[in-house]
Amino acid sequence: MVRMPTPKNHVAEMQGLYGPFTLAERVVQKIWLRGDFDRTRLRLEDGRPLEIRTVGTWNLLGGPDFRDAQLRIDGETVTGDVEVHFHVADWQAHHHETDRAYNRVALHVVLFPPTAGERPARRGDGRELPTLVLLPWLHRDLEEYASDEALEAITARDEWERFAELAATPPAELPGLLRAKAAGRWRQKVDFARKRIARVGWEAAAHGTALEILGYRHNRAAMLTVAARYPLAAWRDGLDLAEVYGGSGALWQTQGVRPANHPRTRLRQYARWIAARPDWPARLLQLADTWPGGTLNPVPTTKARQQLGLAKMREIFARDLVSGAVGGTRLDNLVCDGFMPLVTAQTGHDWSARWFHWFLGDVPAQVRVALPKLGVTGRGSGVLCHGWGQGLLAWMLEQEARASCCIRENLPGA
């Protein structure tokens, strides 16, 4: 049975770095809801500065997407609703200008810039709406936001049936398939790291990436807001963490977050890290020079870990780079999602083999359970490692994208 989206959740197909992907308008709404963009220097299309006090209440029923947002536009306090679209033209296409329910809209948020000469949207009362284009202010590529949304859908379900197609792959071909999928994920992560370094420089990129990973899924955006407002130099000088938490403008998500992962706890963790290793981004580059690169080859993980000295490397990261402030699977994610892509992007050292054979880290439970069931790991097969997990995640994300395409193609009038 094909799942049908709600009228408020339009879907667009876009071209990504490694092929087409789909993005739902609901994802853009979540970006606004979570403040997952640079909120420190926003400007409207007409050049006026915008400050977001509150994003409003997310409205999942009819009418504007967000109710009663509190904004400051060019120094003037404004309270009203917010409508989110892909394009400026969507306002008229959805007939909002003739719907009185939209007469309290105070801000039109669109993902993409208007075309040359395109006029802003107007309410039914004739007022021209201020327009904020989100794309220039996003922390990450659209493809990564789409992947995050797909991962949320994946972690909400635990159905072995989803792996039926993969399980039907001949056993001799399955490792090669997952290895190729993992290689695509690696290239994508390095590309994201390279763009971040080009935008803000090495130290700020390392600083922001570390805080983002410490934020876990729920508070990635909030941690990036903290990183932008409080650069590494401010952490070296010492910060009032209560002020950082309460006055950064970050939109913290605490519902359903375990106490150990509460953002206050993670901020204290990072403060301990910086107190012990204030120069950690420079130290990371120094350590990188002691470990040569190496391309990814089909070598058993146990053998590769011995050849590459990964256990020793993990000890050095834990002791000399983070000074014991981060450990366990979160350290493994910090290494694989942060340190390794950043180093490869900055230095050109190919750490794909180290990345693939590294320890698994935090992954959805389905991944940890499915790999032995598929025969990729377990008795008589390989050991669990980061690469197998990333390869399976990449395959799962492709399945989600395929399902989204199926939804879009079955929409009335598609």
C-alpha cells in the first residue's frame, strides 16, 4: 500500500552529490522548528535584519505552518504566523492570498531564492510579506537534512521485512554491495567537511563539528548555534555554561532525551575537554601526520585493525585529543563522523580504510541486529565495524528515497 502524504507535506525531487534525492516540505518546516540554520545574522530578501525570538507553535492542521511567532524585523517587534514553502510562488499556487486564515502571517519562509523579478507574496489584505530565504543560512547540505529525516523514519520502525530485498542478494555479493554503499557515505561526509572548512576555516569547522556530534540527533542544530555564537577562543577563556545554555538563542530539545545526553551535560563535557586540550584542532592535525592514509580494500576487519593499529589509535584519541572527556560509542562517532572526514578534507590523507574498519559506534538498533542476520558479521563472518553499519544505513536511506519517489509519482495529477 502506498503511503499518501498530507496536503501540507509536499515533496520535491532534487539532484544531490551522488544522485537524485527527495525532500519533503515537512523537512523544511522541521529546519525552522529546530532553528537548524545560522540565526545570528539573518537578513530578509529586502535586506532588513531579522531576529527570531520564538519560531511559533507548529501547526499540523489547516492554516499557517507556525502560529504566534515572535520576531524582530529591522528592530521592530512583530508577532504573527509563519508560512513555510519551497518557493515564493507556492504562496499563490496554494491560494493563500484568498484565504483569510493566512491574514496573520507575518513572515514567508522559503527554501529557495525567488527568480529574477519575482514579487514577494501578498496577504488577502494586500500586505506584502517579508521573505526569508533559508538556503544561504543552512548549516548543512539539503541532502544531509533529507538523510536525517529518513533516519528518523528508520529508527521509528523495527521490521525485518524491510531487509527482505537485501537478504535475497547472493551471499558472495552482499559484502561488496555494502562496501560500495559505505564508500559513497564516506565521500559524502568528506565533501560536507570540505565545504564546512571552506566556509568557516579549520578551527571553527572542527569546533562546530565536535559540538554538533555531542548534541546527538535531537540537539545537533542547537549545538551548531552555540558553536557559531561562542567560538573556540571563548571556550578557552572560560564561559558561564548557564549563560551558554540559556542565552545562546539555541532551541534545545529535551523531551525524551536521557539525562546522560541532556545538552547541559554535553556542554559541561565539552568544557572539560577544552580545559584539558584547548588546542585540540591543531593537535588533531599533528596526530594526522603520524598516521598514513590508505585506500579501502576488501581486507577482513580483524586483520585491518591490526595492520592499521586502530586500537592504539583509539587510545591516543581518547587520551591525547579529548583527554578522557568523551568515551565509549560517542567517541567512536566523534572519530568517524568528525575527526576522520575533517582530516581527509583538510590534509588529503585518505583515511577511508581506517574509517571503514573503525569500531561501530552509535547506530540504530536495526542496523546492529540486521548485520548478523544478513550474515555479514557474526560467527564465521566479519566483526561489527563502522563501515558495515554505514553501508547498511546507506542502503536503508536509498529504500526510503525510493519509497518517497513512489509516493510522489502516485500523487493525483503527478
